Amino acid sequence: MEQQTSQHVEQPGKIKRRNTILIAAAMMLFILLAVLLLESIKNENGESTAAITATETYQVQATTPVEQETVQPTVETIEAAAVESTKTPREFMEILAGDGPYQGAGDAPVIIVEFSDYMCPFCGRFYLETLPLILETYPDEVKFVHKDFLNFGETSLDVAMSVHCAAEQGKYDAMQAVYFGEFEGFDFENFHHGAGEQEPGEQEPGDQDWQEEFKKGYDEEEIYTFAEEAGLDLEEFAACMHNQTYQEEILYDYAIAQQIGISGIPFFVINGMGVSGAQPFEIFQEVIEEALSAQ
């Protein structure tokens, strides 16, 4: 009887855990269709026409959203794309990952695509605490790709651009490390996403300080200071930033995130399975192992 009681207690926890980390077949299908649709739009028009709008992840709004024409696919268009598509799930993951910088093994059987923002504290937590464990545990099995989710509007666009420009000089990892390193020592345990999650008056003063700080964002001087810290040639960096070389690529990635329906970051697509939030390593390990077993 004691053993049966123990099993009864554990089962709901397993169900809840799986429901939390896996967004089943519907999520996979929508991701594939969204990528296919946007890829076809990009190929036809020669450029991305998606919009950046202010977002409210962590109760923070972008202060200067970038205006462009918005693409809103209809249900009929999505259904037509589904009928015409002949791509495999692996091919879709490769489209989603793109051909930009990555960490891990280029030909790995598991592709992890993360949508995040360099000014998001929990994105920083994943980068500092969990990503190193994933890459250490699965050096040949995982390819990890960062995609930009412009949570703070034009400020996020400038910061994302700076990381892409750093990649031109072989300093992609170094620039990422500088930005996410800003969250070293951050009090994650006592941080609240926003006042809506507490009773009135319960939000910690430090939480409000963080919100106000990133509403301001990084100015040009701070971004160049980070570039210098990462060891960049500042003249080359300035030319890349001025030319906005990577803006179209960044906007395209953000458009995919919008079409998938991502509203909170960090968000991960792992061989078609969705994981939301800076989950502990064990959660990612479970999903990676499941993806490997499906090979």
C-alpha cells in the first residue's frame, strides 16, 4: 500500500513537468509553417517585411519600436503552405537555425535554437549557468544557435547588431560574454517579473530599479565600451554599426519569433520541441535525450 501511494503522488508531478516543458506536435507544426511562410516571403521580396513592435515580456515595454510593414499570414495561406511543403523536420530546424554563428557541433543531431535578448536577466541566467553544462555534456550531440528577440525595441536592435558586428572580427562569443556577464551576481531568486505578480506594495525596490535601467537601455557610448572590452577593432566595429549590415537578418529572426507566438524569453526550440524559460539543466537534458532517442 505504501508503494502504491508513493506512485500516486509522483505521477501528477511527472505529468505537470512534461506539460510545462514540451509543446507537443501542434507547436512543431506551427513552427515549421511559420518558418516556411517567412522563408517564402523573404525569397519572393528579397527582404524581410516584418514589423518590430513594443513587447511586454517581464512587464517591460520597448521605448522606441521600429516601424515597418507588418506581415500577418492568413489561415488559408498557412494551410496552403502545409499542403505544398515537402521539407522534413530536420530541414526546417536547419532553416530556423540559419547559417550564422553557433556553439557546439555543426553537424550535431540535436539543434537548439534560442530566442532571447542580451538585456534579459533570465536569458543571462541560462547563458551563465545552464548553457555551459549543455555544451560540456553534449559536445558532439548539440548545435546551439542564438536568435534575437527584440524585447526592448530599438535598444535591443542596436545591441543585437553589435554582437553580429563582433562576429565579423571573430569576437561573437566574447561580445556575448560581455553582455550576459552583466548579470553575474544578479539576485535571480528575489527578482519578480513585474508588479502584476505580487500584491500591491510587494514589489522589491531592486526590481523597479532593474525595470527602469533597461527601459533606458544601453546608449552608444556604453555599447562601444562593451566592444572595447570584448577586444574589437573599434574603427571596423563603427563602420559595421553605421552600415546596419545585419539589420535585415535580425528583423527576420524576430519576425519568426512573432509568428511562432513567443511572448516570453528565453524560449528554446529543440528539434521541434519547445522549452520556455531559464529551466534547470535537468529539464534540457530530458528534452535532448528524447530528441536523441528519436534519431
